[in-house]
Amino acid sequence: MYSEHRNNERTQQAIKLFIQYPEFILFKKKKNYLGIQLRKNSKNKIVSICGKDLFIGSLLKEVKGAENSNNNILGQYPNINKENIFKLNKNKNYIFKKDDKIIGYLIRNIYKLNNIENVKVKNNENSGDISGKLDINKIQNCSKKYFNEFKLNKNETRTKKCDKHKWEISNTIKRISQKISDNEIINKIYHEVKHYNILNKLNYFTLNKELQCAYHKDNRNNSNYVMLLNKNNTLDLHLPELNLLINNKDNDILIFNLKKFLHGNTEGNIKDRYSLIFFDKKIKKNNNQQC
């Protein structure tokens, strides 16, 4: 009766009911699975996003710079007047809809990251425009001597590969990206939380340590949705095209379409901050080989 398969099925059914009937569902954490209570509640909230309109109930007030939410802010860090922002309630679960389609959901206080500090992270493996405009004073010392041999990309967030060097330079960040099966700790976390996501498969992960992301899209994802977990997090996630600020904190699980929409982190303390993202990664094929 309490097998892992049965518990995973119970959790998935609870999430499905949460998405379908949020006005009647309350989550109730059990020992080995996520259960529900059937009653009217004020803990869950549906957020409808229609074009440039603000959310129901004036959920989010005008955000400074939201009107400039196209690609000209790619690689820039959010500059938001937080005094004019009404954040999502940290005690409420949320379903986000656009054009009557679910683009994400946020479940509060569900999962706690353990042993994440034991994961070894490599330096400077930035695969996208997520580290802001390139600053020679921020890059690793071993890379500075090569800086003048490269050309910057159009957003000045990283260098382009050249014939002499088959790699790129970006601002120093600590990041790893690999198959989940390649790491015992991450693999364990994945198998514990995968049943909280019913929108797409997840087979890869990225672990960002002490990183504040600039505006970018997850263009290299194979599917639209990602699962985001945090530890020691004080940063909010800003989606300017949706006029949305998500304050996903420790123990929260955020499932969201981050391939379609620009997003970046607001300012905060990034010391010892971990951001773990599960996603479905595109596989490049070269001479019938996967890499």
C-alpha cells in the first residue's frame, strides 16, 4: 500500500487535481507523498495573464522597465522599483495562466534541498547569456590573457568561439550541466521531486552556485518547462514580458515555461546560494554521435 510507485502516483494525482480544481484543493503533506484536502480555501490562487494587463486583484503594480521587455534587455540585470511591486504571497500556491493555458505553477514549502553542498561545481561553464555584460575584471585570471583574441557576441555577455580557441569566455560563475545520471546526489534529488512535475519530462540539470542571472531565455531546452529548486535564496525571478515577479524561496517548487519568456534575477545576497534547475535538454547530433 505504501510502495514508492503508489506514493508517486498519489502525488501526481494531487498535482493534477490542484491544477484542475485549485479553488477546492489544499495540499496536505504526508510522510512519503503529497496528499490533498477537499474544501474551499484561500491558499491557492489562479493568476490570469492577458497581454499587458495587470493581474486580477491588482496582484502586480506597474514595474519599472517592463515596457522595454524585448530583446534589447537580453543580458541586462533587472532594474526594478521594488517599492511599486506587490509580491506573490509567500504562503499561497499559484497557477499561472495565459490565454487560458497553464504556463506554470508554484507550490510552497514542499521540498528541502539536502547535501547540495557536497556537489562539486566547475568554474566558468556558462552556456548562455545569463551572466550579464562581460567584464574583464570578473573573468578568471587564466582567461584574461586570451580576452583580446576574441570577439564579443552582440549582447556583450560572452565571447564568440574562434578558430584558435574552441571555447568561450564569460563572467566567472560556478556552474555544472550534465546528465542527471552522472551525479549521485542530483540523481537522488531528481527521483524524489520528479513526480511534482506533470507538464513535461526532465532529464538534465543545471546547478548554479552564487549566481545572479541576467535576462535570458532557455533557448537550449528541448521542452518549454523547467523545475526550479533553491537553497539560501534571496533573489526573485522577474519576467518582464508578463509583468510578473515570482518570489520562489527555499522549499518551494516552481514549474514554469522559461523557454518562451525572458527572465532574470533581482538583486539579493548570493553568498552560498544554490539554484537547481531540472529541464529537458536538446541533444546535438554530430556524425551520428550524441554530445
